[in-house]
Amino acid sequence: MWQQVYDPLGSFALSTLAAGIPVAVLLAALAFFHMKAHLAAGLALLVGIGIASLVFGMPVEMAGKAAGYGIAAGLFPIGWIVLNIIFLHRLTTLNGYFKVLQNSISGITEDRRLQLLLVAFCFGAFFEGAAGFGTPVAVTGAILIGLGFSPLAASGLALIANTAPVAYGALGAPVIALSAVTGLDLLSLSAMIGRQLPFFSLLVPFWLIWAFAGFRGMREIWPAILVAGVSFAVPQFLVSNYHGPWLVDVIASIVSMGSLTLFLKVWKPKKIWTSTALVNRHDTSMNDIPPGALAAAGNDTAGISMVRAWAPWVILSVFVFIWGIPVFKKMLDALWAFTYAVPGLDKMVVKMPPVVGKPSPEAAVFNFNVLSMAGTGILVSAITAGLMMGYSIPRMIREYWETIKLVRYSLLTICAMFGVGYLTKYSGLDATLGLAFAHTGVFYPMFGTLLGWLGVALTGSDTAANVLFGSLQRTTAEQLGLPPVLMAAANSSGGVMGKMIDAQSIVVASTATKWYGHEGDILRYVFFHSIALAVLVGLLITLQAYVSPFTHMVVR
């Protein structure tokens, strides 16, 4: 067995710098050296193995197994989701249905800002609540590019919109995981997060439109933005506080989408915004769209009804929701699933205090429950929709193979990114970075929030970040005299703002919008929005920790 060491260099500052090298290499390779994402991720993985072994003392074979475990976890379930959602999008594009869907959204409103609210914020939140794990960015990114948004706008704005719903994604999985690792009451955590994120559910729609159309463009449609935000934030608060974490996003997104659609029947903006490029920057990304990337009309679509055009996405919504029901998932797992304890890694890495209360062996068990994975629900929905659209089974098999070829580099990137994330987890690099945040004393509410942000940026998952740092947040809060439920919730609420810069989400966005090789451009665009929103969450947490009347919002 190997025990994690969090200060191998005898200087916590130097050890922290060393722990951050793999992440710094990844970000620099993407943002400044413009490397292909799969190459940048591969380089970061190799550097990470070197740091884990040479600096932190992890046996090389064990480091390799941790990376391999991450690669497998990246392919299933995340890569499985991306592959199948792009397959469905390809089927709807080839026969012109996607063009009809585009026209139907335009029928609700021709204003691009309002289309962005409907698709990225409202529709995306539903998929986050039902499935999570990259599904909302994949779906909304594909729809936005089909509506004619520039690739940078479609990618970046889909990522910005997918923030406020993340803490309750996948039927509350992040909150459930947080409760499990901290030992704190599930409903108390759900309620506490529900007293933090509604502020940002109201803010994010304004921020989203400001990022797209500028302040003047945002101000022109502020009533519609307010309707979308309030009709999401209020149900989010009510359901999270009086029911639990399971259906928060699903209910809030349906209410928001319905409210905004009804409001647009009685209210119209004075000026219709038709541009699909970002207004606050020189957006040349439209010039980089490869041939055939935008949804083509294909066959004559005049006779195709709007209902038939929306049917594939309704089918997708239904199947994704069904696949997210715990009872249904257990039934599928009972039919066929297996677990594989990684030899030489499972229970062989020991987490040490102060990251945990007592030495704790870390499990490394790959759960191949492919039948109950969200990606399988998406595949079943794609096959069902394909048959409904008139595709033959042999034709769908050919198109599936073409989809695999289309996303092969994205799948490699996702696998490598997960390899980096799992390596940092098992080597203790992430814990060293987390402990650095924990040394901030009275400023801990801010830095603890940023720790959640860092966790999601590293792992790509609010669930994983809660598992990673949840117990550390509780322990540190108790040492500093802060309410443990406040800082545990802050880990999840702060983490949602890191979702837009995690490498996996960026790759999903670039794949969905067919803007391959531009992951660095997307990262540079969303980074400011991510850190700015995370700091605002940190300020709210600080107020809730120290300043009345905000302190009365804390669940006791």
C-alpha cells in the first residue's frame, strides 16, 4: 500500500506549485501554444505521471493504472454520451429535420437573444437535470450551431448557460454524493445550495445575453430575461428546500421554458436582433466552419411538419429522463453490469489526514453499467427517432461508423482528460492544491468556494469535485468555526462555475459545434466569465458566513 504525501518537497509552497504543473501544462498548451486538444491532454497526462512519480513518490506502475482507470471512465460514460448525441444530431441533419426545428424555434421568436435564452438556458437546464455529464452542452451546442450561431458563440454560450443547473444535475447526483462523503444531511445540503444558486439562476440569463449581445442588447430584452430567470430561480428554491435535490432542475427548467414561451406571445422586443456573432469581440469563427457543418435543408422540408421535426428531441428528452430514474437504472443494472477492481490500485492508495479524518484506502472499481448509462438512453432514442424518420438499420449502422470517425479525436481527448483527473486524485496532487486553499483563515469562505471551482475545472464534474473536496470542506469549516453545511454547499455552488472551463466540457462543445481544433479559443473566451462568476459566488458565501441578514439564510 502507498500513502499519499501532500508536502513531498518540505515546502508547502513548492509542493503546491509542483502539484499544479500538469494542469498548467494543459491550459498553456491549449490557450497559448494552440496544440490540438488530444495532444495537449496527452502531454499533460505524461507530465502528470512524471510529477506523481518523481515528486510525490507514487509508484510508476500505480500512476499508470490510475491514468488507465481514468481513461476508461472517460470513455464510459462521458465519451459514450458525446458519441450518441452527435449520432442523433447527424441523423436529424442529413434528412433536413434539424432545419425544420431551427425554423420552428425561429417561429417562436426571430430574435437571436431570445432563441439563446430558450435553447441554451431553459432547454439546456432540462438536460442537465435529467442526465448531466456533458449532455446539455452537446445538445444545445448542436442546436445553436444549427440555428446559425457562430461556432465560438455556440460553444462558449452553451458553456456559460450550463452553470446554475449543474449542482442539481443528473437528478441531484452532486448533492447526493456530497451528503455521502461529508455525512451531512441530504435535505439540509439541498436546501443550503438552494439558498445560494437561485441568485445566480437570476443573474446567469442576464450575463449570458450580455456576453452575446453586449449591455445594450441585453437591456433591450430585460423583461424576457427577467421572466426566464425568475421562473427558474423560484422553483429551484422551492423544490430544493421543500422536496429535495432530485427534480430541482427538471421542474425549474420546464417552468422557465413554459413561462418564457407564453411571455413571448404577448411581448416582443422593439428591435429584432439577427446577428449570430459575438458583439463584444471580433468573432471570426464563422470563417472556420468546415463544409457541411451547419444543418442543411437537405430534402424539401416544406411538407415536414413541425411536430415530426421536434419528435427526435422529444423522444430524446423522454428516454434521458427515464434513464435517470433510480429504480429504472437499478433494473437495467440487474440485467447486465459488472465491476472491475483495478489490481494494484484498488484499496492500495491511502488518503491521509488532514484531507480525511483518519487514513482511508481509496477504492478503484470500474463500474461498467453500460445499460443504465445516460449514453445508452441517448442511443436508444437515436435509433427510435431514426426509424421514425425513415432510416433503415443498415443506413444507421453506416452513419454510426461515420459518427465514430467524426468524433474520434474528441473521444481521445476526453479519455486523456479523465486520465489526468484520476491521476491527480490518486496521487494526491488535487489534495495538495486543496490544502493550499484551506490555509486562508478568515478568507476561507471565498477560497473554499474557489476550491469547488478548481475541483470541477480539474475533474469536469460537480459530483467528482464534491467527492474530492467535500470532506475537506467540512473538516476545515469545523476547524475555523464555520457552519459545515455552508462550506460543503459552497463547494458545489462554486463548482458549477468551473464547469465551463473544464477540458471535457470544452471538448464536448467543440465536437457538438463541429469546431474541431479550436478548444483553446473556447477556453480563452469562457475563462473570464468562469472566474468572475466564481468570485461572485464566493462573495455571497462570505456574506452568508459573516454578515447579517445573510447569516440567517444558513441551514442550521
